[in-house]
Amino acid sequence: MNSLILVGAGGLARETLAAARQDWKILGFVDDNPALHGTEIDGVPVLGPLDVIFDHPDAQVVICTASTANQASRKKIVARLGLPASRYATVVHPTASIAAGTTIGEGCILLAFVVVTAPQEIGSHVVIMPHVTITHDDRISSYVTFAARVALAGAVSVGETAYLGSGALVREGLSIGEGALVGMGSVVLQDVPAHQIWAGVPARRLSEGTR
């Protein structure tokens, strides 16, 4: 088994740990919160701050952060660490159903019962939470976050660092712009421009994003 370090020690990191235990030797979490150092989460130690990664040059790394308050958090951590792409693991829960021929970039997390219905390309460091459905001809850029039960119809384009909240539905052929935020339970029936916040049924613009 390859060794794995999980960056972050919050809820997503715990979910990623549960998905990864079967296929990886888990070394521990790293987190810059000093109050967590030396503690254990779900039986796994918090090794220290992010710089501890450099003490384990043979370990794979996966970044387990996702927040509507900081949609670009994974992108910023990748820039900070400066690791080669080969150091990043992709974690796929064993119940995920991924169409043969799908390309998944480094550092992605696909949790339980994710479905990708036809072969396509998914960018790097994408987080896809449980029960998300991604259908034919969608285009998923790097650093996108899908909360639980998001569903994309076909030929949807999602820009870098966009965040789609739990239960959001997106109609076929639309685009979600870079850094956009779609609120939970929204029904998206038109394009969402970059860096805007949209929510509702049907979704409408609420404000400019700050990410």
C-alpha cells in the first residue's frame, strides 16, 4: 500500500479518510491549527502543520479542504506546497461508478455513490461529495467543489474553483463560471457568470462573490 497524508483535519478530511482506508496506508493529517497537533481524529494522528509533508517525501498527498468562504483553498495550498503533480493522490470511494475512459486529474476526491455516466475529463483537485451525478459531455475544471447530491445534465461546463451547493441541479448545456457559487437546492436554468453567487428555484443572482 502507498502511504497517504491528508491535508486538513475537518469534516471533508474525515470523509476522505473513510474512503481511503481500504487502498492506502494512512500516515496522518496535517493542519496549521496548533490546537490539533498531537491529537487523533478517527484513530489517525494529526502530525503537525502542513510543512510536515516535506518530512515524508515518499508519501502521497491529498488536500481535503472545501469551503464556501474560501473556494480557492485547495488551489492556494497547491501553490504554497509547490509539490510535483505526481505527489498528489486521487481518492475514489469503492462505491463510486465512473464510466470507463474517464480521466480524473491528480488530487481529486470522489466520495460514496458518485456517478459519472459517460467518459469525460475531470480536472485536478476536484472534490465530489456523495451522490453527485455528472452526465455526458460535462466539462469540469480544476479545483471545483460539488457538495452532496448535485446533478449536472449533459454538456455543462464548470469553471475553476466554482462551488455547487448540496442538491443543486443544472440544466443541460449551461456554464457555471470560474469562482461562481451556486446555493444549495438551486435549480440553474441559465448560465452563471464568473464570481457571482446564485441561488433559488429557479436560481437568480444574489451578489458578487468575494473569492
